[in-house]
Amino acid sequence: MASNFCSNCGEPVAGPDTNVCTNCGKPLRTTQPESASNGNDQNTADNQKQNYNEAPNGSEAANGSEAANGSEAANGNETPKSRLIVSDSKSPFFAVILSFLWVGMGQLYNGRFWKGLFFNVGCTIGSLLVFPGLAIWIYSCWDAYKEAEKMNKGEIPFSEPTFWEIMAFIFFWVIIWLIIFIMIFIIILGLTGFALLSLFLV
């Protein structure tokens, strides 16, 4: 049976029941056989070596994950300009043809009811003075083309006119021209001294 020894100074201990080393005076908590102690020391050294070898890998993994998270966070902070993806497309040339034939219809084709109505009313009133109406007519064709092009690129939301917007556009167009014809007729009657009215009454 192996003899007992002091773990502090290494001196032999009188017996397993001794609580204090007679050489260094340190209290003795537990006594273990030398072979067992050496085995435990070797295991401790092996564990420390293993932990030492694993520590850099762990730190590198931690640093790698932190770097990845940092790069992802950095990439997340850099938000690019959004472009809308349209499932349908507009024909810019068709929009120009519509505005050429009927002022404001190109805007209505692009889903811009109020803009189309504004161009229609402005061109109708401006046509009484010729040049303002012509300028609005040309600009409406250019605007319809550019807006349809922007929708196809996703720079502005894609829009379609509703059935009621088309009906309202036609209704307002008829009302506007009806008012203009009535005004022109009244002006002609005033200039002719209502002589033209007598032709209808005879």
C-alpha cells in the first residue's frame, strides 16, 4: 500500500488520519495514493492542453461569427433604392397616340384620371386661343409617353384606369364641349342681333 504524503511539501505523512503536516504545518484535506495523484495530474495537464488547443479555434469561430454578424449588420444598414416590379407593362407609343387623338386619354390610359381631365379641360379652353391649346396638346403627348416609360421601369406605381373613371372622363368631355357650343351659339346670336334665331323659328 502506498504511503501518504503532503501535497504541499511532499513529505511523508504519518498516517491517513493526520490532519496537519508535521513538516510545513499545512492542513491536510484529502490524502491520495501517489499513482492516482500522478494520473490525475496527467489528466489535468491533458485537459488543459486540450482546452488550450480548442480555445483559439473557439475564439476564431466566435470572432468569425461576430465578423459575419457585423458584416451582415453593415449590409443591412446599406439600403438600396427600391424599384417597383411591375407584372404588367404600358406601351409608351400607344399612350402618345391616345393623347394625340384625344387630349388626356393617354394619361387616363396610365391610370391618371385627374391629370388626364386637367389636360383635356385645359386644351379645350386653350384651343379657343389656338396657341395655348396647341402647347397643352403637345405637352400631354410627351407626358403620357414619359409616365408610361417610368411605370415600365418601376420608378412609379403601376396603375390601370377603372371603368367608372373612363365613363366619367367621357361624360366630362361631353359636358365641356356642350357648354362650349352653347357659349359659341349665344355669342353668334348676340353678334347677329338674334337674326339667326329667327331662321329656326320660321
